[in-house]
Amino acid sequence: MSTCQNLGMEFEIFCRKNNVLKALNIHEYDNGIFGIIAPSRLATLPTNWKSIIEEGHFDLALGFDEAGLVMAAQTSLPLVAVFSRLPQSWRAVRSFIKAGPAADEIKSALNKACAFLTRCTEVTEILVSHGVTRDKIMVLPMPPEFNEYIHQDVRWGIGTFASDPTSLNYAVICASLINDLGFNTPLRIFCEKDHFDFSNCLKDSRTSVEIITIENYKDFFQKVPQCQLFLSPDVTRIDGERDFSGIYSILSSLAQVPQVASCHGIFPDIIEEGVTGFLVPERNAEIMQDRCLEILEDTNKGSEMGQSARAKIEFQFEYKNLAAKLEGFLNHTLRRRN
């Protein structure tokens, strides 16, 4: 088997594991597409990878994340940038474009790319802020099986994401105040595997706490529909930046969970006051408590808000039309093999 075929097989395995083939309907194009696998596959590529790819009669280069994007841009093939992972934070994705060791190369690759594919709406806004036009960005729809997690018979508790110690501390204070009123509502703290030590945030907690470690957005989406609301008490740091809940706020809205948050997050007007959730002032646990109680005390109102939150997200990002958009994009961008 040739090196070219080996690389093609590795790419196909990578795509199948990450649902890329299914999402892009690549099977219609036979072998007329090739992806450069990175960063995990960099060590397996031969030193003459560039000539192998350019002589392999491929139609398109797919650049996965930072390293793959830079490599794909070095070929003469049309480039599509695929941001396949969920970023650790807003700053992590922004920094690799803005101040990373290969920042200039990445910016050049971004300029060359004819389209961008991602499941992460945070990445979309970062790309736009660096000059990429929105019509080049395709946000892949959530896998259809996610819908089965949405319909939970029992929703109980307050969900929050451990984005930073100060914000989490306000979530704990708010949940404790609610518990003091006799609600006995658990606080479900979602965190990534390499989360910060938040033991100090919990030492004065007066409510039951459940720690839920997530490795990807599917883990989050399975659990968050069990919550009655999602609390995002994000605060502005001294340097003016926020470690806000970002994509998790968006996903909780897609899961029909109403929001109580101190900011809209990534996009303007995501939270419609009293319709999809409530906006609250920063660092004010008492007002957070009042708004949470409006949802906790009226399950019908909470359910209606959750449905409105999902509808707002679907309308904002046109999830229902994305499959057709992707199909049209592929038909016009890729040339079929003869």
C-alpha cells in the first residue's frame, strides 16, 4: 500500500471518529478530497508529505486546527480550515491567532482559506474579528442524536460552568441563598478535566454540590438538560477580559435551559429579558437569586423560557438551514473526480 493510501486511510479513520464525513457528506466525492491530520498525526507524516499530497490528484486540503491549517496552506490546493475541537477557553483560541509562535503563518493560512468549518460558535466570532467574512464560515449543526437528551422528565438544580474562581464563587453564594429559603436546590458545577482548584469556592457552600467533569460538548449536552436553569455570573477582570462560559451558555440554550447571566456572552442579544432568561448585574448575588427564583418557582415559566432560548439560538445561527448551505458550498467548491 502506498504512503498516499496510508495517509488517506488515516484521514478517513480520523474523520469517521469525529463525524466529519457524515457532516460534510464527503462520501459523494469518493477519494477526491484529502485532509492533513494535525497535530496528533504530524509525527506519522513523511518528510516529503507536501509532494505526496500535491502529486496525489486531490481536490482539496483540509487543515485541522492550528498546525494542520499551517501545513495545508503550504500546498497549492484549495484550503478549507476545520476547527474540530472545542476550545478550552476564549483566550486559548484567540491567542494562537494573535500571539502564538506561528501567528504570522496562521494569519496567512486564514487569508488563503476559501471556507471555514466549525462546530464552535466562539471560533466563528474570533475568525470574524480577524477579517474573515461570515459567508465563508459554516457552523456545523449539532448531531441529531443530541435531541434525545433534551426531553428530560425531571429537571432539578442549577447548572453553572467553572470558568474562573470569582464567577464560580458568586454561583455558590447565589445557590446558598436559594437553599437558605428552603429550596434545597443542588448546584451542578460543570468543569473541564484540567480545571482550576475550586475547593476554596465551596468551603462556605450551604447547598449540595455535584461536580460534573466533561471532556467534550457531548458530555455537557447529556447532563445540562437535567438542570432547571443555567447560571453564568461571569465577571470582568482587572485587565478588562472575561473568562465567560461562552460555548456552554450557547449549548445550554440549545438544550432548552433558560439563562441567568451577567452578560450576553459571545453574541449580542442572546438573552432576551424575561423571554429566554434574565440579565443580572455583575457581582450581585442577591439579584441573581431573585431571578433564579422566578424560574425555580414557576416550572411552566421555566419550560417556556427554555423553548424560547432554543428557538432564539436556532434562528440566530440558522441551524435548520446549515445542512443545505453545506451541500451548496461543497457543490460549488469541490470539483468531482472524473
